[in-house]
Amino acid sequence: MLTALKNKWFDILAFSVLFATVIIFAFTSSYYVLAAPFVFLWLMLISVNWKSAYWIFLFTIPASIQLTFAADTMSITLPDQPLMWTFLLLFILIWARNPKVIPEWWWRDRLVLIVTLQFLWTIVAVIFSKMLFFSLKFLLAKTWLLVCFFVLPLWIFQEKKDFVRGFLVLLVPMLATVIVILIHHYLLGFRFDKVQKSMSGLYYNHVDYSTVISMFLPLLLVALPLTKGRNILIRGALLLIILIFMTGIGFAYARAAVIGVVFAVVIGLAIRMRLVNFVMPAFYGLIILLMCYMVPNNKYIEFRPDYNNTYMHKSFTDHIISTFRGKDMSSMERLYRWIAAVRMSKDRPLTGYGPRAFYYFYKPYAVTSFRTYVSRNPEQSTTHNYFLYMLVEQGWPAMILYAILMVLIFAKAQKIYHRFKDRFYRHVTIGLAMTIAVGFINNFFSELIETHKVAALFFIPLALLIILDRKSRAGAGNEDLAVV
């Protein structure tokens, strides 16, 4: 009888929502009203079975699009961003009801500690921000990204089938976006100067696109040996998908994505050879040596570009050649921003200028001899380097925490890989580490971790490494064990 009563109330609510939608649409002719029935169904699903809703949410991420409104001052990604809001509210309700719902072992993990410290320091940076409104927006977005991609996977990925399902749920829509963009780019003649136009609204730009698909490529590569001995059609389909993704990366014309894939291979080999703990310190050491060479006596001034000969090229070949000659506009513009960011950090070294504040303060700190044709920066882009992005907007503590996090991620992946005996989990571990490695290189030349699609491929693998660490310590070398 109780079930029948619930069904009756559901029918009444559903009919009421549908009826109200029709009436309001008839009077307003607003197409936004038509979303009401879908919102109702989503809220019903998330209240009844939020874990199933989470899989649907993951499926929407690769194909979500950005809509800009209010005279280009506001934007939203649909449909995934509103879904993230509902999961944030759901998590707050669950945690408020039972603070111990997150197990103690999760809080003790070093990666969780660093991410938590990063978040707390972001709050500090927001408090001292010189652009409080924009910084608060950044903090809110960071909050729902961490909840959806770093915390909630703790209850979603329990068994092998969950890891496989997560892989497929992201693969199918992402593959569709790659195919659509490749077709669109083909119709434009695969021209280098038309690559932005081929994005079809699915990605912010070709850098965001190349970062996302290059981060997913390692998961495809480690999935291939796991198909050995299976149906030849499955293996053939996976090989074709890998080829499509590699083609997508190639025609994205983004140098960082290619370098990122190479770096991921290095990380993968280093993990297998137990050498990964030397890779990141060596990387940081090279950067410090380069800074020691360039900064004293303003040595970097010798590398200033020729303003009249630094421009965007129409072919990728010319683009690469001009990079080595110091005549590529995008490379020189990066130097222009990097120098400004370093000089800015001297005035506010501890808390920075605040999240999303770089654009509003950097130009007086820039060295005009590094200026290029795009230095007016109408798109309001930032530092083009995640380390400097953290430094100038959140201060030295934020940058140092990020540097430590990257070292700990690969060190943990190496321990997990060699602790597991299970072939599936060993491949998954190394694939996740390689995904993060690709993201690390891409973000060395950009700052995309807080964008929804890149955030998903950075924080979910991070969360899964923590889950796999727990499984490996619990002796799940040959079987699935619950981690919660």
C-alpha cells in the first residue's frame, strides 16, 4: 500500500510539472522552460539512486558545451555543470547527516592531505584577493569539481566492473566528439589556421581539446593488452579507436599534447623500472637551473622576440620551425606572461593577487620588449603555466603544494603498481599515472585543471589511485575488496 501511495504522489508531481511547463511555455515562449521535466526526472533519480545518476553525469562530461550569456560576462557548461551543483548539495546533506561517512583511512592518505591543504589555502587566497567576486566564483567551482571528481568516486569505484564502466562511460561520448571535430576539420581542409573553428562548441579551444584527448589516450593504450585473448572484433575496435584519438591529437596542432604523451610513456616506463622517484626531482632541477641561468643580470632579455617578425603561421610546419627560431607568436606570448607573473609575485608572495585576478594586474609588470600582436589579450587568458598561475594568484604555498602533489602522485603509483599482483589493476594503475602525466605537461604550458573536462581526467584518476592504494594494502591482488 505504501509503494502504491508513493507511486501515486510521483504521478501527481510528474503531471503537475508537465502541466505547469506547458502553461508557462505557452505564455512566455521561452525554450528554457522545456527543461523543467528533465530537471524533475533528474532530481527524482538522484534522490532514489544517486550512484546511477553519477554514471549518467560522467557520460555527459565529454559532450557538454559552454553557453555564454549576459553580454558575454557569464557562462555555463551544459548539461554537466548544473548536475555538479546537485551532487554538491547531495554531498553536503550526506556529510551533514553523518560526518563519518568518509572513512578515516581516506583522510590519512598523503594525497588527500595535500589536496585538502591546497583547498584550504585557496580559501586564504580568496580572503586576501584583490578581485573578490571572481575569486569567490573560482572557489565555488573548485568546490564542486573536488566533490564530484575527487570525493564521490570513493563510493562509486568499488570493483573491476566499476573501473571498466567508468572507462566506457567516458570513452563513448569522447570518441563521438573527436569524430565530429575531425569531420568538421576535414571539411575545412585540416588547415592549421582553422583548427579553432573546427571545435564545434564542444571545447573551449584546441588546447583544451588536445589536452582532454591526450590525457585519455594512455587509458586506451593500457586497455589494449587487457583485450589480449578476447574477441578479435573488440581488439580491432580498440585499435581503431586508438588510431582515431592519435589522429585527433595530431590534427589538434598542439605541441604540448604531443610532448605530454611522450612524457607519459617516460613515466610509465619509469614506474615499471622503479625509477619514477627520480623523474620529477630531475624535472624540477632542470627548471631551477634554467631559471638560475636566465634571471641573473636579466639574461632573458637576450631572447626577446622581433615584434615585426613574430606572428601566427598558417601551417603547423611553419609553426614548429618558428618555435625553434623564437619567432612563434604563441611561444613568445607565453614568455611575455611568464615574466610578468614572476615580477608580480614579488609584490604579493604569500597570498597572491587572488584566483582569477592575474588578467587585471599583469600588464604593468610585463616587459614590453616581449610584447606580441596578441598581447592585448581580449580573451582574458592567464599565465599559460600552472606553476606560475598558482604563484601569482595564490602565492608560494599554493605553488609548492602543487609541486609536492605531483611528486607524491607518481611515487604512490609506483608503489601501488609493484604491490599488486592482479594484472588488471597493475595496468589500470600505470594508465592512471600516465593520464596525470599527460595533464601535468599540458598544464605546464596552460592552466586547465579547473576546467570541467580536464578536471575530470585529473581528479578522478587521483581519487582512483587512492582507492587502488587501499585495495593493494588490503591484499586485493587477485580479487575485489570493498574500500568503504
